[in-house]
Amino acid sequence: MARILLADDSELIKSTLKLYLSKEKHLVYTAEDGAVAIEIFKKERPDLVITDIIMPEVDGFEVMKYVKENDPNIPVIMITGVGDTESTIKAIQEGAYDYIEKPIDVTRFNQVVKNAIKSKELSEQLAVSLSKEEEEEFRGKTSLVGSTPIMKEIYKSIGRISSSRITVLIQGDSGTGKELIARMIHNSGITKGQPFIAVNCSALSESLLESELFGHVKGAFTGAVRNKKGKFELAGKGTIFLDEISEISYDLQVKLLRVIQEKEYERVGGETTVPLEARIITATNKNLSTLVDDGKFREDLYFRLKVFNITAPPLRERREDVPALVIHFVKKINKELHKNVRKVPFEVMEMLQEHDWVGNVRELENTLMQAILLSKSDVIEPDNILLKKSGKINSSNETDMYNYNRNWSMSELEKFHIENVLNETKGNKQRACKIMGISKPTLYYKLNLYGISLRTGKDKNPD
Ligand SMILES: Nc1ncnc2c1ncn2[C@@H]1O[C@H](COP(=O)(O)OP(=O)(O)OP(=O)(O)O)[C@@H](O)[C@H]1O
Ligand SMILES: [Mg+2]
């Protein structure tokens, strides 16, 4: 049973809806105008407000504004005219929990009311509730989050090595935070303030990678029209981070070994040697020692790289860190997406803590981003969490990996599909358009309509 305030100037709609709601055992207060609704609201503090938009004196937007200012936890459902997309969009933008279109479909009406009441209940059983101040204190911090013993060991390691330029190898599954660890090492000690240069070794062909790393002199090869500094040189006295080191060719392995041993190198086509000053950090999500056993990676190089070894643990081995990570990401994502989700119910936190997170911290972050986009209020609801099923992933049918929700409207489904395809194409819009069979302007329109923002950083691809 919930206490519901219903405002509509149409006697027919009011009495019909009241009938439906009473059948579900709810207690209903009715108002024929916004002004009356606000008076009742002040006195009764209902659990839910349902209001028409156009009313004679004070309209539905005014009612919602009053409710949101006085108790943002109380969900407001708006009744919109058929095809009135403008008001619908405005209603959602201004914080309506949901809307119901006239003529009213009973099944949808009941479902929306049920969801709204559930949302109100959830917002009273919170694992996390951030205050506005707490939310705003997030300033794009890039430090590692976690206080489990495994993470504490990593902090200790970082402390131990950051005052020297010792070579470090970071191993761990995809999304476990290897790059973040590398950045922490860089920022915590003598390399702080110096350049941090990251190179993804799998992204470039062998010949390109060599000149990318060591630079080249004018005329070294066709296309080398001027001298170019390599990443080692650009890193100066800072850090060069070689990501996916397992992917470099045998020849390049030999060259890299020489650089580490001699502490100097030559630019491609050049004759003078350049001293190596930067610290080398490498990372891989493969098991390098197995690759060595299989003859795919040079053993001598492997030993040179792992002078100091750090293993980033899978998230499922440090589940106790999930709540702290959730708080961290909710703040971060709010900032990025201009949202203000502040509440995470126990039920949701449990789901997140129990999940197996094959994609580790990155998957948790992406899941929260999706949840925050789907969330209709300042609460993350269980339905907003789309988890990949654990176990063997059927790659021929990617959507099987998600708990697709049968209660979705067509537009929620469309948004979900667009996000998945963009994920699949790593943000490449051209390929995404081709897969979905739509034009670029249509895609841009829909991105805007659904508030989908593409990930920045290394996932971002040019059009
Ligand atoms: N301990 C952590 N605290 C806060 N954020 C984290 C943590 N670990 C990872 N992240 C975040 O998760 C995302 C993935 O991390 P990162 O890119 O460092 O992973 P990775 O191990 O390099 O993955 P890959 O092998 O796929 O390159 C990033 O957005 C990073 O900021
Ligand atoms: Mg990485």
C-alpha cells in the first residue's frame, strides 16, 4: 500500500485512475489543479505524485518543481498528451520518474506506478547515499581505490620502487588497473612531473613501432621526410609505458633487450647513440612465462623486464573493494555525464559484489556508466544493472551476455542496442552505422536524444 497524490483537471481521468489505484489497495488523494496538489502535498507527504501537465492555474511542471525542491526522494509521474514529445522530454529532463501517455494504457500505468513505488522503497534501504558535498569533492582523481590486503601489498610495492628507475613488469587480466598502477608508480616518486609516455605495442606494425619507439632521422625510409623523436626520447627522465609487451616481434625483442642492457639506442637510420634515461614499465594480460616456455618470448628479455614484478588481481579476488569502487565511479561518472545519482540500495550493491566481473574494474565502471544513464532518479535500481552472464561467453551472440529486460520500452531497447554496438566497434561510429543500417546524422540524433556519450581516452576512435 502506498499513499499517492493524483492531480488532473479531467474528472474522468481522475476517477478512472483512482479506481485502478484503489484496486491495488493504494490510498489516493486527488486534486483538480496544481495549486491544490501542492497544498495536499505539504500536508500529506505522499509516497508518489502523479500529475497531469496542463491544468488551469498551476501546471504539472510547477507541481514537480515543488516536490523536487522539498523532497527529491518522492517520485513524480507525469501524464502527457499523445505525441507530445516536447513535454515528455522536458518532464524527464526536469526529474520526472517516468511519464504516461494519454490515452492511458492500464498495463503500462500499473507497471510504471509499481516501479516508482519500488524505487521509493529502494531509496530508503541504501548501501550508499552521497551528500551533494561528497559528490562534488571528486576532482578527477586517478588514484587507485581499494583497501584489501592484496591492494595494500601493491601500494607497498609502489612505495618501494618509486624512488628508483628500476624496470617494472605489471601482469594481470584485462581491466584490472595495470595502466593505473603504472601511472601511480610514475606519479609517486622521482619521475613525478616528468613525461609519462604510453605506447600500445599491439596497435602498430613492427616497422612503425620501431621508429615510433626510437625515432628516425630524415631519409631513413620512404616517408621519413624529417627527423622524428621517438617515444623513448619523448619520455626524457620520466616513464615509458609499453603496454601489451607480449605483442612485440622477435626482432624488436632483441632490440629492446639491447636498449635495456646498454642503456642507449640509435634512432632508425641514425648513427649517433642516444642515452636511455626514462624508466621502463611494461604490462601484459598474457602469461609471459608461458610464452617464454612456448618459445614465443625471449627468456633473457623476460628476466630483464621483470626485475620488479607486480600482479594486478582480478576483481573477484577482492570483492570487499567493490563498495569503495562503486562510490568512486558514481562520483566520477556523475561528473562526466552531468548526472547526480547519489544512492545505491543494498540490493544493488549485493548484485555488484556477487558478480564475477570477467572484465574486472573496467567492466564494473562500464556497468555503472550504463546504469547511471538508465537510472530514472537519483537511485540506481536493480533493473539498471545489466550484467554479463558469467561462465562461457557465446561470442556469436553478444546480446546473450546481458540480462535483457522484457519491461523495456522500444526506446530503452534502442538505446541499449546503440550502446552495445558502439562498445563492439570501440566507439567507431562509421562501423556502428553500417552494422545498424542507419546514417551518421541519424546516429548523432539518437546519441543526443538518449544522452549517450562516447568514452574518452584510448577507447575513443576517430569517425
Ligand atoms: N583500483 C582501481 N581504482 C580505481 N579505478 C581503477 C582501479 N583499477 C582500475 N581502474 C579503472 O578501470 C579502468 C581500467 O583500468 P586500466 O586501463 O588501468 O586496466 P588495464 O589492466 O590496463 O586493462 P587492459 O589490460 O585491458 O589494458 C580504468 O578506467 C581505470 O581508471
Ligand atoms: Mg591497459
